[in-house]
Amino acid sequence: MPVQIIEKKPEAALKTLEAASHALVLMAKGNVLANVPGKQVLAATLKRKNMKAEELAKTPLAIETGAGLRVYAMLDAAADTFSRHARLRQALAPLLNEAPSAIHLALYGADAFKQSAAREAVYCAAVNARPLPTQKSGKADSALQKLTVHGVSAKGNYAHELAIAEGNYLTRSLTNLPPNQLTPGAYRKRIATLAGEYGWKLEAFGFDKLKKMGAGAFCAVAQGSPAKDAAIVHLKWEGGRGKGEGKKKKIALVGKGICFDTGGHNLKPAKYMHGMHEDMNGSAVVLGILAAASRLKLPLQIDAWLALAENHISPQAYRQNEIVRALNGTTIEIVHTDAEGRMVLADTLTLAARARPDVIADFATLTGSMHYALGDRYSGIFSNRENVADAALKAARQSGERVCRFPMDADYDPQLDSKVADVLQCTMEGAADHILAARFLSRFIDDTPWVHMDLSASTCKGGLGAVMTDLTGFGVGWGLHFLEQAGLANKV
């Protein structure tokens, strides 16, 4: 269940907060302690800790009162979205760590500040409201059920923020599942349930059907699994009503869904195989975006394409030096069986491009080299259109999910030249593999406007931006802002 948001007038805040068990008092930077509840106790505590009030913009202060826990913080309206989200996460952490059923939020400052700060605080509270499911015995932590906002009234009752929080939680909860509970077959059943809940049309291309269609790149990876439960799943959201007349924009979302990655015959060592149940995160990001867009009834047609498979080691698994033919006819020389993500995406992108969308966005935990390039606090993007790249960077600034654009110039292509096929799958050297992977994928989009996100920030120890868990759900907030721009613009 989503967090219930209750709004109250400012004059009710002082009296209510005196009795609140959990409260966040949020001030604009520079609005030093003006009329805030508990002002005398706060001033005394700051003095005892030898802190200036302005330092609340960097270090929120938690104070135990007779009624409960209050956190005082300042927010810099001039800071970027990521920094504001990170500060709110820091301020909310001591409150949410006590697993309360309700939190009060009181805002102080100019009206414009209160409007924006309330929305961001609601999002940060909602996205962290529920603990991720675990397999531990014992009583599970309770979820935040109610957030009372004092001092501001927002249009739409925070529907946008709550929808993104819902999509982000869906992404993280799916990615968190162990590999024995999220095989491709089990994943397909979960997706069918979600399709019924959100009103999506569903079509699944199973292994045998893909084999007959000529999807040799996808099937090369999937053939190593004895279960033969791999599939490319197609979901369609027809979109809500838009303002004005005209044809709805058609957006394709593509997600890598490798439910477990052993590396195949080029077997990963234990250190790098651990956590490979999360290699389906790109597909979970697509589902999170689609869920949020559906809740908001965005006036777009969204086609989601999920490449669900496992990369097994077995006598049937694909091998180095094999040559396979992709769905679009491209022949690929296999160089390294652990470069399976670009293989399953090749045929999935081909299907997405054949539907002639206005733009394709794909999401994948694709390359280790992106982690080396950026660490786990940014994700990398590539695009074949300047205006699409500009929209992607703008969506990052708006959402607080930071991305860095990388080059993908054509003069990288000679590194993928093969003597026996149209293209090498990758190189053995590994240099610039994130760029070479993007160049490889660009062969399968039929020159459709396209953005590729390599999800190096899918996990970050201690949380990232608004999110408190190591699993970040990165890409859902970005994706929704990107979709909204795509839907409103005449051309993407």
C-alpha cells in the first residue's frame, strides 16, 4: 500500500508536533529557526554541541523529546536535485530507522521553497517507506503508512512522487530476489501478475519460437539452460488521455533480464559471480518505469521488451569462436561467453526497432568497464541523437539520478572487425568495453533514435540520492522524467 499523505494548515503544526512521536522539521537554508516548534530546545542543543544553526544545511540534528524523536534540517534550494535528495535521506534516516507507522513533516520558508521541498521530502519518505523483502526468520519491520505534511498544499496530492516511489520499490524488490526464486520461468509468472494489475497487454516469445524466428544471438545465450524457460516478453501500455489532439508518442523500453550469470564457459570467479542474481536489474528498471507511467496514465504508447534468460555453463552452452546469426541477419563471432548481455539485447532491440517507435531507451547492467569508469554513483549513457542525449541529461538533473554521457564515435568500430563474421561480440583486451558494447548494440536499432544506459549505479553501498538501501532502483526516476519529456515534445 502507498503512503497516505495528509495535509494540514501551518497553524496546526506547533501543537501537533508537540505530541508527535516522529517528526521532521525542514527549513529553508537561511531561515534560521524562525517560528519552528521546539525552538528553545533546538537552540540549547545547538549551543551544547557547539553548532551554528546554518550547519543544519549539512548535518541534520536529531533530538529526543518527551513525546518522541524530532529531526531538524535545512535544505538549500539552490543545490542540485541529487544533493537535496541526499540531504533529505540523511534527515529521514533516524526517523525511518525506528520503523514508525507515521511521520509528521513541517516546512518553514517561502512558499516556493515549501512547495518544492514538500514534494522532494514526500518522495524520499515514500521511496524508503517499506523495507525490502527478506528471507530472515522473525518479525519483519513495519512500513511507514502515513505522512502528515504541515505548511503547504500541493496540487495532485503528490501523485507523481508516489508513482516514482512505487516503481522504484518494485525494481528493488524484484532485483533483491534470490536466483532460485526468480528463474526466467518464475519471472514470467510475476510479470503476468503485474500485467493484470496495471492493465498491460502481454506477449511472450519463448525459446522455441525465437529459434524459429532466427533470433540466434538470444538463443545462443539461452541454450545453456536445461529449463528452456527463457523468453523475450513484450508488454504494452496504451497510455492515458493527452491534452489536445494528435498521435501519441510511441516509446520502446528494453531491459536486460539475465536472472543469473555464471559467465558461461568463461566462468566467473566466485568473487565476481556473487550477486549475479542482480544481472536482471535492467528489466526490473523497465518494469518500474512502466508501473509508474501506468499509475500516472501518461499519454504515451509504451512498449516494454524484456530479455529474460540465464547464462549457464553446460554442454549445450555457447562457446568461444562460434558464429551465430542475429535476428536482423548480422553474423557475430563469439569472443567471450561472459559478454552475454549484449547478445540477448541485440535480438531484443531488433524486435523493438521493428515496431517503429519514436525512441528506444534500453537499460542493462552491462559492463564492468563502466564500473571502473564511474564507480557506483553515476550510470553511463550513450545516444545516437544529440537531442535525445540532451533530454537524457536534463532528465538526470530533474530526477536526481546522475548520468554521464560517453562517446560512441564510429572510429571505435575497427576494434570489432572480425575475419570470419560481420562483427566481433567484444574484444579480449577489455579496453573501452562499455563504448564497444554501445557500438555493438547500435547495429540492431535500425537507426531509431536511441539512448542506452549502462547501470553502474544499480547498487551503491549505503544508498544513493534519495534511496537508503544498497539496491538503488536507479533509472526509474530518470526514466519517468525522460518519458514525460518525450511525450510533451513534438520531436524527441
